[in-house]
Amino acid sequence: MQLSKFLVAAGLAALVAAPAAAQTVGVGTTKGGFTNQAGQSLSKVVSQMTDIQMRSQPFGGSSVYVPAVNAGKLEFGLVNELESLYAVTGTGIYPGRKHPNLRVVTATIPFRVATFARKDSNIKTLKDLKGKRVPSGWSSQRIIQPLMEAQLANAGLTYDDVVKVPVPNVVKSADVFAAGGADVFHFVFGAGKVRETNAKVRGGIRVLPFDPSPSALAAARKHVPPAFAKPEKPSKRNVGVDAPLHVMTYWHTLAAGAHVSDDVVYKVAKTMHDNRAALVKAFPGWGGFRSDSMAINFKGLTYHPGAVKFYKEKGVWPPK
């Protein structure tokens, strides 16, 4: 009897002493492209450096997982600044459907996007897209619609000036382009899919320059208000850039739902701040991430209290 009591007591003591199971959280990404690779690498670093097990969860597009984050069904999502603003205010691609529970954790990278054409084609500028076959629709990644409209507007064009080729998302747009079904495709710099497409197309691909002039930039901002023109030079990473040019850029972020605990968000923000080198090693696309530029004043968006706590400790709150 005493032995039984001892074994029970020992078992209870072991249970008390045993570490709590690691909390598992998900981060929404697209099925391909930058956000997919960024989500996988972020999950790897967070899981290695903390007691949080983060899992990358790919969806057809951000317009699918943003509502999941807002509804408390998913903890995190990689979301660009523009889509977050649309979602919170119930405008743009979320007409009349407000998502008030989205919270910013951190700015990630300046998101450089571009329209790519075949290098051996006669399409050398965005103006040359008139009458050409251009991806459209974006049924599972609706945020691409205003981005593509901004690219066209930058050249004084609209979708009425081109031949629309319906696609669900940017990955499919690249596939359709490579197969000869479209004259251009839209994607972000630094993504493996761009390098893959460049290798598939005979002669390679070229970036169509974004016009930085005040009037052209103003036209683009009617569709993407946060857009700015970022200068780029030829480099190994800048596939399709053969001479200095500008590309349309805006910020990308990591968002969390309001339901996520302050402690979890604090740990994620701190881990990203303290382990930039590990993020870049896991995925070079994190190269534009800066630990001293995580807190940015995004008009109309609210930061998560857990992130605010961390930024206050670092002396960078409120953001400039």
C-alpha cells in the first residue's frame, strides 16, 4: 500500500515537474511565392528559438486567410499593408466586410512588385501592354487586382486597354505566362518562382519599369495609396533587371488576430528582432527586413499590445 502511495505521489510529482506542452500557432501564407517561403522560414526560426511551435499554413491567397485570422481561426498571417487597410476598413477588395480584429505585429520588408515580360518580346515598358494579354481576375488572391490596376494606371492604361486572361493567383499567372498563355505576369522580387519562370522561358524575362514621375505615381496611388517608387539596379537577386529602373513598392507585414495572447506576440516580435541573420539564412527574401525598422506608423492600422510592449522596451514606440 505504501509503495502504491509512493508511486502515485511520484507520478503526480513528475506531472507537476514536466514542462508544459509547447503552444502551437499557425501563420497563413499563399501556396507559393514570397509569403510561402517567408512563412516557412519564419515558422522554422520561431519554433527553434522559442517554446512556441509555429506552423506555416498555405492557402489559395491572402484574401482567404485574412478572414481566418480576423475570426480567431488562425493566429498569424503574412499580409501587405494595403490589404490590411482594406480589411480593417471594409473597403477595396473587402467591400462592406470589416475585419476589426487584425493587429500588426511588425513591418517585414519593403514589398517590391513588378510586371515581367519575355526579354525577346517587344514589350519593354508598361505602356506597351496596350492590346496585350494580361493576367486578370485573381479569384483567390484578390489583392493583386488593385496592384495590377496600379501598374496599368502608372502607364495611363486600364484593364479595358488589354486582353484579360483570368487566373486565380500570382503563381498561376507565372505558370500561364511560361506556357505561352499570357504576355506578362505579376510577381514580387526575390521569390523563387520568378527565377524558376526565368529559367523556363527561352531568352529569360525582363522587368517593366515603374514610372517614378509625380503624375504617374499619383495615378498608381489611386489604386495603391501606400505605393512608392523604389530604385533598383541589376543584381543576381533582381532577376529581369538589366539596367537601373524603379519598381512599385509598399510595405509587407506580419499580422496577428486580436485573440492571440500578448505573450505569444511579444515572443514572436522579439525572436524576429534578435534573429534577423537566422531568418535571412533560412530564406534570402528576408534580406530587406531590418530589426530597427519593425515599428512603422501605418495609418489606419493598430498594433497588437504584445508587439507594443516589446517596442516600448526597445525605445522605438510610438513609431515615427
